[in-house]
Amino acid sequence: MIVKKTMLYIGLSVILVFTLTTTHPSEPANAFSNQIIQQGAVGDDVIELQARLQYLGFYNGKIDGVFGWGTYWALRNFQYEFGMEVDGLAGQETKQKLVEASNYDKGYVKEQIRKGNKFTHYGGVSKEKQSKGGGTTQQGGGAAEEKPNNPTAVNVPSGYSQNDIQLMANAVHGEARGEPYVGMVAVAAVILNRVESTTFPNSVSGVIFEPRAFTAVADGQIWLTPDEKAKQAVMDAMNGWDPSQNALYYFNPNTATSSWIWSRPQIKQIGKHIFCK
């Protein structure tokens, strides 16, 4: 009788352990495989890597599952901003940090790729705007065509995307909320001036997420929800208004700790910010 009870307890224990391990997996849904993802890699892991980096604003290239230089530098910038070893390799620690910091809708991303759609996967931007804002590319290499029923798309200044506007609005809100409106436009103009400069990255996301470039990125305020005032300031800057007078830098003299920034030729002060060349 004792033997039978012991066998019963063992059987129940096995069932319990099996249930726990199968219904509560340690790996999150849609998470990476165990491989170290590095330059030259291709496939689903790279698609997820690109999608998560784009969700966070570090990657603005095509989500194509090919680990090229754009993915490499985006990954390095992510590692730097999150205080990790900067090696351009997506090992276990880096992948876990990406999973914790971002969302990845595998079904949505794979569907857009399968359909040949132009799309992005930025956080804070609705999927409808992401997939519609860029139009679609027809299967077989046909010409791109704009999807209908997207009234906001016609208001996007030439050369910019809905995601550029959203990301810049986040940056302006994080950096300059509380400043006079002209000061918010000036901050947006500085971002655009850097995009046009040969000494900075040539994309909005590249400029904003360049290491040590903006306080709002370092302290996380970049992810606060921007108001309409910030979005309008971005639109005004994109349409040519530059109150900064071609500045590439700005700083708050009351809080600046860098002696280098004081060495830059100053142009003007707007609100609490001094704008420099």
C-alpha cells in the first residue's frame, strides 16, 4: 500500500511539473532563438531583431531579414544607450534586453513582408498609419502606389515620413516642452539641420539616437506622448521655418555640464536654450 501511494505521488508530481513547464514557458512568445545574431546572418531572427530595433527607433531601414551595416550600427547604438557591451552582436543579454524594452507583432510584420508592403514597426505609431503611410510595392517589382483613405499622408512634407514626424515630435516634446513655441520649432530645426550636415547621421532616427546627442533619449523622456503643439512645431520646421538660424547645437546654460558646448559659436537664445553653430 505504501508503494502504491508513493508511485501515485511521483506520477502526480510528474504531471504537475509537465503542466507548469508547458503552460508557463520561460521564453516569451515571439522571442528569438538561441543563436547569436551577427552581421551576415539572415532569417527570422534578423527580422525580429530589425523589427524590435525599429520599434525603439534605432533602426530605420527595411525589415528584410538580412543583417547588414544598417542593422549593425542600429544594434550598437541600442547597446550603447542601454549600458551594454557595444559589440554589434545580439547575444542572450542583448536579446533579452530587446524583448524587455520593445514589442514585436510577428504576425503583422510577416504579413506585411509577405504582401510586399512598405511598412514600419515603430512603437507609438498605429499599424494603420505605419502600413498605409508608405504605400505598397506590388508583387513582382511593380511601381509603388499610395493606399487610399489616408488623409494625413498628403500633409507630410516631401522627403519625410509619418514616422519621421512622430519621432521628431517625441524628441521635441521631451527636449523642449514648456519652452515658447518658437523654441520648439528651433529644436526641431536643429534635428533637421543635423540630418543635412555631413558630420551627422543622414536620417531623423540616426540623428536623434546618436549616442549622447539628446538628453531626452538618455533619460527616457523621448517616449513621453507628444502633444499637438510639438507635432505642429515639427511640421513648421519641415516646411522651412528655422528660428535657430541653421544651428547644429543648443544647450541650457543653467544645466549644461559640458565645457565643450560653451566653446561653440553662439547664434542666439530662445527661451532657456542657447543655439550654436
